[in-house]
Amino acid sequence: METRGALHLWLSERLRQDGCRDVQFGELSQPDAGYSGRTFFVRASWRGVDGAAREHDLVFRIQSPDQQLFVAPDALRQARTMRGLAGCPGVPVPGIWFTEPDDGILGAPFYVMERVPGRVPGDVPSWHAKGWTVDLRPLDRATLYDNALAALAALHRVDRRPALEFLAEPGSGTALDRYLARLEQWYEWCGPSRRFGAETLDAAMTHVLDHRPADPAEGVVWGDARVGNMCFADDLSVAALFDWETATLGPPGIDLGWWLMFESYLCEAQGLKRLGGVPGREATIARYRQLGGAPVTDIDYYELLAGVVMTLISSRLADVLVENGRVPAEIAARYPLRAVGLARESLERLGGV
């Protein structure tokens, strides 16, 4: 009730500055997923300057003040990224209404965006095993997956407009060099959590640092490119792409490698089989190229890189889940152990073990 009251008061003041009045605020609800910040859904209504009634479904995304998966959480950076992508062909993103840098309102910065109607495939349980995607016909699942890949390919065709230059990592060298330098910092910060498959993770990290390809590409990289970060309309078109917390500038292989690794994480690594209509690894790579995706010549390397990142994230997540009392330690450990298993397979494919 305290959060709802604070948000209602804050939104009323912001809208009043634009000449709006009579702001009504519905009950807050929260999605099941999300560990790097708090998300609230609400329906709000008000009267505009012209006196006409307005009603919108809004999303409040609040930066988590503690128990982080990443070194430096930045909710407002996500909002800035979505604003920079607004209007890019084939890359639908939610409209950003407001941003609030003052952490005195809710204890952390936050932003407000339009809630896009549609459905999102689940991660827990995997959309390959349960949920509305399982009930689709194979042809419809193929359409969903193809539309998702087309959106990824479209993202990688976005030019580096001035509104997105802030995504560039600081430092010298190529964009990949700078990305890896940031990864090294994060790797050290995650030290206390790196106890799951530590030897494999160390070997994988050494390999991605010592065998980096000479890839000069520097386009927009989502950082968390996957079906579960997309909202699909009733016709299975992509209605919105969200969760831009790890967006950067760099080679498109970062995204494609993550996409492939995450699909394996949600499917084969759990002993599942791809649903009818969902292509496997090689077919996904080929279709991405057919849809106009950027050339990626070192995909095995980028999959290993994704395995390192996934193991770090899931290791931190395991600690957060246990600290919050959400699951016992033995259950939480399944997430990083699954990720490090995929990293091991990828490392073996590259001859790094």
C-alpha cells in the first residue's frame, strides 16, 4: 500500500505539470519473473488538458538498490536505450513516459513505460515445456520464432544514431576489446559467487580473453537477446522488445551467441526436445542470415562467451535467491550448474579443454 500511494502521488504530480488532473490509480500487480529490479503493472486514468478522459496500462520499472546481478545497475540507462531505439524499423520497443533519477521516492531510480498488450514466453518453467507456446500449432510456433529472429536481425541493422552512442563502453581497442575489459571487471566482482564449476569457468574465461577474434563490428547489441524478452501480439508478430539492461555497442555475435546458448539452456540442458516448429542451432543461424542478420564468422567463440556470461549471471542469481529465502541452496545451484555445463560443451567444441 505504501508503494502504491507513493507512485500515485508521484504520477499525479508529473501529470499535473502537463496540465492533467483527476488521476486515478488502480491496484498494483507484479510479474513472477525479474531479479535485477522491481516491476509493477497498473492501470491509471486522468483527464487531459482538453478535459478528455485518458486511460493507460503502465509499467513502473524500479532499479533494485541491493542484491544485484550486475556491478552497476542503471534503470535509467534502459529507458534511454528504448528511447534511442524508438522508431527504428522492425525493432518495436515500449514507449517511455517518464524517468525519475531521485532515489528518495522509492529508494532507487525508476522509469515508467507503456504496457504493451500481448504474451511473453516463459523462462521458469521453460516455454519449451509449459505455457501458451506449448499449445500453439507447430506452424504457429515456427511463425513466432521466425518473427523473433527477424526482430533480432532488424536490431543489428540499426545505425549508430547519436541517441545510442552512449552505449559504447569506455576504453581503447575494438568494441569487443572494450566489452571484454568490462567483463573482466565483472568477473572479479563476482568472485564470491564463482564456486559453481570454477575450474571450467576459469578456463572458459581465459579462452575468450586469449582467443578473441579480430572483429571490428560496432553495432547495437541487445545483450539479452532471446524469445523470453519479447512480447507477441495475437497474430504472433513481435509487439515489443524489452529488458535492455546489458545493451552495448559491439559485434552482433554477442547477441547471436547468447540467443543460441539461452535456447539450449531452456531446452536441451533441461533434458527437453525442441517443440515442433522451433529450429535447432544450425537452422537458427542459417535463418538469421536469410532474414538479413549481420555476418557472424566466429559463432563458436561467441557461444562460449555467452556461456561465461550466463554462468556469472546464474551464479549471482543463485546467491540472491538463497539470500532472499526464495529457494533452498540445492535448488538454486541448478541454474549455474546448468550454465557451466553448456560452457564446458562450448569450450570442448573449441578445443579449449
